[in-house]
Amino acid sequence: MIYSGIVSVTRNIKGIDGDLATLVAGDYFGEEAILPHHNRTDSVTTQEECVFLVLERPNLDGLFSRIQKLETNFEVAVESRRLIKATNFDWIQPDEV
């Protein structure tokens, strides 16, 4: 999670980096890489000094085991982001997530 600062999210397709989003304080990233069968597809680059809050895999697994619905909700959030990335919504602005 981004505590402070701004990052840009890009994806390299056929050797060309394309802008996907700009994330700010309160936004998060990296959730796809920690779920099974999900590979990292995007790159995140800081645009200014940032402070991040990090939840490592063992701690996340502990939360999932204590809060049964959390893992399912987390998976829904990941799949929702994937669907939005795969769908072209003309009305979404480039800086919206």
C-alpha cells in the first residue's frame, strides 16, 4: 500500500512500455503476484519520494487463516482489477484506477 507518494504503473508489450495507471496514497499494488497462479505483469516506478506499507506472504497467510472470508474477498479484488485491465472503457481517464 502506498502510504505517501506517487507511482506509475506500466506494462511492456512487444518492447514498448505502456502507461496503465498512476497510483497515490491509499492505493495498493502487487496483489496479483502473491496469489497462486498469478504472475506479475506490470512494472511500478516511483514518481517522487514514497513510503510503502508492506505485508509479506507469511503475514498475509496468517490473516487468511484467521479471517476466513478475507482470502475470497482478496481474490475478488484481484480478478476485478484484471477484468478492468482487459476491458477497454472509453470513459475511464488514464489517471483513474
